Amino acid sequence: MKFDDFLVNETYNSLLIENIRVRKDTLMRILPSKKTASFNQEQAANYIKASAFAYSIARDNKLMNRLNIPDNFVIMVNKILLYGSPEPLSYRRHNVIVTGSPLIPPPVEYVYKWMKIWRRFAYLYHTQMEPMEFVAKQHILFESIHPFEDGNGRTGRIINNFFLLSLGHQPVILKGDYHSKKEYYKALECAQEGLTELTDESPDTEKVLKVMKIMKSQKMERLMQNNMEDVDDWFFA
């Protein structure tokens, strides 16, 4: 699969998970021009911008054989995703509830501390765990923190591929059809169980990392493994 085809398919499915529908032929037209004619098309164009931004950094990481997560990287991905621009540089400013989830994300005053732990987990364990275990667990932690008012799922799925591509692995496209979406949310919910008692308080880094190491992330790992894509052009050249 060419990288442009991957971007179109990833954008289509990641938006579909959020019930944002844009035809693939429309995405093919948006990809080179970024010109849009509706809210959904604007969301698609922003997704393509955000993923291209993230994956260009991932390619540098791969070429340099290292993992670098730039300062404010995650915030910039989210803001480009939502607004087409990397500002304002901030996490959410309100408490949130995720509909249908038994886990309540951390209160707003603890979001920055939780994201520091997410970052520490990434640097500590990207070489100590199997790639899919690492990517699945960081994704579950990220979605549990829910650091933004909006766009957490889309941001998190771009970050999944940022890590996979940075580490020299093929990317994943989590599918957006009804059955696949239910499977994805179930995999998140099953693995979040160990975090539910921790997210309502100021986080203890070592306690969180201990929970992460024993987290039951197998369903998410299998889901990702089964949805890997074979990208064969400029990124892996």
C-alpha cells in the first residue's frame, strides 16, 4: 500500500469511529489540495494534516534509530486535528465524563501529572515490551487520561502509529464499521479495569507504572496486530 493510500484509509476509518463520515473518493481529492466544502471534510483535512505532522517526526525517529517525543507534541497533534493549527498549547480545562465508560478520567488539575507519567511510560517501556504490547498499553493509558475536551480518540490513534512508525514497524488502521468499533471499545474497557481506582486522585508514578506492567491489554494487542497495514513506499525507503 502506498503511504497516501494508507493516510486515506486511516483517516476514513478513524473518523468513522467518531461517526464522522467522508467518502474515500472525497478524501483522495482532499489529500493533495486540503480544500474542503463541509464540516466533515474540514475534519478530514485536519486529520490528514495532523497525521502527516506526526508521521514526519516518526520518520526522523526511524532514520535516527531513536524515540523522540518533542515537547508539546501530543497537544500540537490534537490542535491541528481540531483546528488545523498547533495552538493553543493546552490540555483540557474542564472535568469530563466518557459516555458509556465505567472509568472517569482524572480531574483537570491532575491531567498534566498524568501526561508526564504517560510520557515516562513511553520512554521507559518502548524497548522493554514487545512493540504491540507497548503501543496498546500506552493507548489505553492515553485514552483513560482523556487529556483534551475533544479529539482524544483520533489523537490517540495517530499517536499509536507515530510510535509504530518511529520504531520501524508497520502502522495500524483500526476499522470504523459497527462491529469493529464495538470490539475496539470493548478492548479499551477490559484493559482499563486496573486504572479505574487511580484516576480520581493525584497520580503516584510508581503505582501507575506497576498497574501498566500487569495490565490485561491482550484484546487491544490482538486487535492492533490483526489490523496492521503493509506500507511500502517513501516511509520505509
